[in-house]
Amino acid sequence: MKAKINPTALDLMNLEHWFMGLKDALIHDYRWGSIRVLLEMLCSYKDKITLRFIGEDAELKLQGLRQRYYDDNKYIEQADISDLQNLVNRWLGRVDVIAQKWILCVPQVHLDASKLVNGVKEFLDEKEFNMLNPLEQQGLNEAASCLLLNIFTCSEFIALRSAESLLRRWYEKKTNNTLEQERWGDILDKLNSAYPKKSERPKELSLLDYLRERRNEIAHPEAISNPEQATSTFLNVIAVCKAVKGELLNQPH
């Protein structure tokens, strides 16, 4: 399975802590319990992009040692100590090379960075997330990543593209008609027509119309988004995802 989570600054600080703790335990404290706990902590890095090798190595080593050590107070053998010391040194060497390609970015948006790191699923419930098709999921994940990197115009554009995809699917679901190259405004007009009685038109259409206007604004070559605009658009598209769930899944609001 491919690692999908970007490491955070805290992940990197903790990684150094676990490395140093393991190196110290292999010099001053040879008890299995101390070493086991540190290896378990390092196993969590198998989900981190570029650091997956640490988690996989730690998990494999842990599985092997657990077959021979059962008592946390038992001292591990010298051969295992040397093997683990070499492993830690290899990890440190690889991380030193990898870290030279990283940059530290401080997000300017006023959203929970830990949620943005994990992507759009942090903002939706399970049914809402699964309602999205793979391209919509990927698009909103990229929009969240752009917010983290302070690439605001890109974040807005990608999020709005996902909203347009939802609009198209809603229309096709409602009318059983397939769209070709219709633009956002044309699709909205057609969807409004699918609800002849204005009183019966879902309020979500108004939000989609607002997002259409926003997309037209940022399509201008001189338009540059700021943090507030990008945040607002991202959250509005999340609101659309929640609002159209009933339409796409044939569930009551």
C-alpha cells in the first residue's frame, strides 16, 4: 500500500526523538520492553510519504523479535543490539538525504492544518466522502494540499472544478440526460428547469450559482486569490458536497 500522508513538523521532531531514544536504549538499556515500545512508535511512519521505509523496517524487525522475546524485562542479545544499531544508522543516513529535498511551509489559512494534511475526508462523513468519484476526491485532496502550501489560486480553481463535476452528476442523475460540453451556467439553467416550480428548487442551486460566479472571477488572468478567498471557496465546496448527498444518493435531506 502506498503511503499517502505527508509528514508534519511534529512527525519529524518525534522521529528524531524515537531515533535518539532507540540509540540510547541500545547503549544503556538493553531491555526488550524499552526497545519494543520505541519500535512500535516507529511503525507509525509506514503511512508517511518518503518515510514509509522506516515504518516497514520497524514493523518487520518487531515481528521477528517478538518471536524470541516475551518478557519486557529480558535483555536482548548482543547480535540483535548490533543489528538494530546498524538499522538506525541506515535510517539516519537515508533521512539526511531525503530531508535535503524538503521545504518547511507555514500555512496562512485559518483551518486546522492537521485536517488539511489528511485531506477532504476529514471534512466529510463516510457517506459524503464515498459519494465523491475518484477524480472529485483527488481534486479536493489537491485543493487541501494547496491550502497547506499557500497556493491559493490553484486551490480555488481545483476545488471549483470538483464542484462543477458534482453539478454535472446531479443534473444527469435528475434528468437521465448526458451532458456534452455545456458550461457551468448552462448546466445550472437546465437544472433549474428540471424543477419547474421555483418553490421546489433546492437551495443548493443558489450556492452553486455563487460558486460559478467565483470561478468566473478567478478565471481572469490578473486574478490572484488570497487566503480568505481560498478558504471560503474550499468550505463552500465542502458544503456543496454535504448538500447534494441527498440528490446523488436519493436520500431525503
